[in-house]
Amino acid sequence: MGGEVSAVDEQTFNALRYPFPFLMNPLAETLQKHTDRQWIDGELRHLLSEMHREQIKRAKTAYITAVWYPTTESRKMVPLCRFMLWTLYADDIHEQCTAEQLGQMKERSLAVLRGDATAAEAEVVLGDQLEALRNELLQFLSPPAVSYFAQRLGTYYDGVIREAPYRTSRTHPPLDTFMRIREDSVCIVPFLALIEVETGTSLPRHIHDHPTILRLETLCARLIAWFNDFQSIVKDELSDGTYFNLVKVLQHSEGFSPAGAREKALQIHAEDVTEFIHLQATLPDFGPHHDATVNYVHHISLLPSGWKAMDRILDRYQPTGFAQGEVWKEALQRQGGSYSDGSSC
């Protein structure tokens, strides 16, 4: 699985604590080989050069899937791993796009996921992956559940669309604005909508819409976002992406020193952990669905602890572990990814 290299310094790593379980699906290595051979070097081969495909492989996306869904059987893991890889490709691509382009990508991508358009009809980058994902998910989820997943993915697109003007203008947003956007753009909530694939239990919509459950989902997204921001400081500086990094926003928008910004970011993270623990321990009574809801919240808690554990074996946030912007621009141009205004990302 690679060397024990962390993008987070030891002191910070130890301060980012979670009292949540960590589990690893025993299928991780098998699924990683499938991801590397079938998808990165197969279906997605045309997008990147061999060198950059090797960088993508070092992100170990199947291992991340394995710690987020540790008890899922082999067949069910395939769409989960496909979606995890999609998010890695999509995240790097979307950082090169304008808000207008992202709006069109959102519309076309969600149409494919909902089954309103085929990948060929939508003509959207990675549309074939979303079409395959929909077909795979329908083996385990009802059509309304897949539509709900598409809706939650829409919140991710809303986040990256709201990020885009700040990236374009190279300005850091105010802290409150940054936090609201980052909760969506980190793309965690869609993964929570797929916990049903693992548990086999479908919770009623009124439970998903309950303020406590929504807050727990948001806190999960925030915890991973803040950890990720510590991981990606070097990557963000090299790729000119510091405008949506908690530490950098505290420094540039709130006037903290570099050391003070790190301490404040750690404080924000610790407060979010405390709130999550409190809400998990004091869940309201959900009647006949209470045990299933408790289990759902337990599965939510696996994501932050799993993400932290993976930090020790991921190369993605090292300087050589990601494909920089020009690489993706060239890939999109080769593919001819264009939009109604004639532009491309």
C-alpha cells in the first residue's frame, strides 16, 4: 500500500482526534487492483498520460471506500468504489471550470444519474462513469433512493459552483461564507446517501430531513473538510488553490498569523468533534426506526476516523501525488469537452 508518509505533521495529526471506530473492509486490495486495471488503465485511460495515471493510483481510492464501507460485500462495493474514483477525477476537473461551466456540468451529470438522459445524450465529462454508476446502484437501491443520491450530489455541485468565483478572482471568502460552501464542496454528503447500500436499510425521508440527522451529516462533512485542509496546504499552494483552505482563509480573511490560523482551525475541528459526540449520544426517539437510525449515525462516524487513518498511506497530498491544473486542461481539450458557449474547462 505504499510508504507510511503523511501530509500532516505529527503534532497536528495527533491533535485531530476522533473517538470513533476504524474498520477496514478485507476486500480493499482486490478492489484497488480492479480500480487500477479496469478503470484507471481501462475505461479512463484516454484522459491522462501513464505518469498521471500512476499518480491517480497512489490516491488508493478503493482503500478509502473500504474504510468508509467496511462491512459491504464485494458486489455492492463496485459502485461505491466507482463513485469514489469519480469524485477524485471530478474534483480535479471542476477546479479548472467557471461557475457557468459547472452549472451545465451539474445539470447534465444529474440528468444521467436520474436516468433522464444517457451519457451520449448528456455529452458531459465522465458521463459514462455516472451512467454505469446508476445502473450498478439500481441493483441495490430503489429508483427513489438513487434519485435522492443524485439530489445529494447536487449539493456538491452547488458548493463547487459557489467556490468558482473566488478561485477565478483569487480571493479568500469571509470565514462564514467559506464554511457554508466547504460543507457542500467537500463532497461527503453524497457518500452518506450510499450508506444504505451497505446496511440494506432504507430510512424514511422524514428521518433524513430531521434537523439532528442533517446536522450530524454536516458535521461529518466539516470534520473531513478540516482534516483535508491540513492535508492539502502544500498541494493547494502548488495548485493555486488556497482560497478554499480553512487555515489560509483564517489567515487571509480573518487576520490570523500562520501559527494562529492553525490553532484556530484545530479549535474549530475540536468543537465540531464535541458537537458530533453530543448529538450522537442524545439522539431523539425515532420510534420504530430508532435502531436503524442509530446504526446509520454509527456508519456516519466511520468516515472521519477512516479518512484520518488513510492519511498515513495516501500520496495524493504530497507534491508529486496529484495532477496539476494544466494536465486536466489538456486532457479535457483532447476529449473535446465543450459547452453551449463554446468554451471548455
